[in-house]
Amino acid sequence: MAGALASVKKEWELFKHDPPGVRFCRHRARMQNRSRTHTAIALSVGILLVTGGIVLLFMPGPGVLAIFFGLGLIAAQWERLASFLDRVEVRARRLGRHAKARWLAMSGASKIGLLLGTGAVIGAVMMVMWKFVVATYAAKLLG
């Protein structure tokens, strides 16, 4: 078990230091030497993480993060997904830099207004979802 954990830790370090745009393809290339057991376990965990992440999207929790980790595990076995994730990562980083620049250029009042507006929208969506869930279960219990 300690050897497996050390192997995962080493792979994470390699993955982390690979440049964006080739990270997932390089990870896939490194994973090609692994045993069938390792491949089966990685795919199973990846599918479970993606499935669990989809469920967590509708509840408070790290749903998107679980989906990304699951896709990363699956991409180690699927070349098209690996190259797709490499392209998406580059675009996401570009979008993140643009959003950060816009955020830094905003005034303090604009930032507060944006945060309050976003919080109001999230609160309204959660309220509607809660009422839908409560109404659904109440109808099942009473009807």
C-alpha cells in the first residue's frame, strides 16, 4: 500500500509539472505501462468519481472537482479524452487569466455588487430547488 501511495504521489508531481496543453497526453503515455489490474481500478474509480460528481452537482459539495478528477483518470486510458482535456485546460486557463484581469480592474463597489448579485441568484436557485424537493417528497408521503 505504501508503494502504491508513493507511485501516486510521484505521478501527481510529474503531472503537476507537465506544461498545460500536453499534460493529459503525457499522463496517458506514462500510464500505458501499467498492469491490467491498475487500468481496471483506475477506470472504475474514474467512472465512480464522474458519476458521484454528477450527483453532487445537485447538492452542496465538490461535484465539479470530482468530475474533473474522474475524467483525468479515464483520460489515462482514452487518447481522445486526453487530447480534449489538454485543449480545454489551455482555454480554461486563458479564460481564468481574463476573468482575473477583469476582476482586478473593477472598483470595490462593483465587486461588492457582483458578489451580492451572484449570492442572490444562487440563493434563489437553492430556494427553488429546496421547494421542489420538499414538494416532491411531501406529495409522495401524503399521497
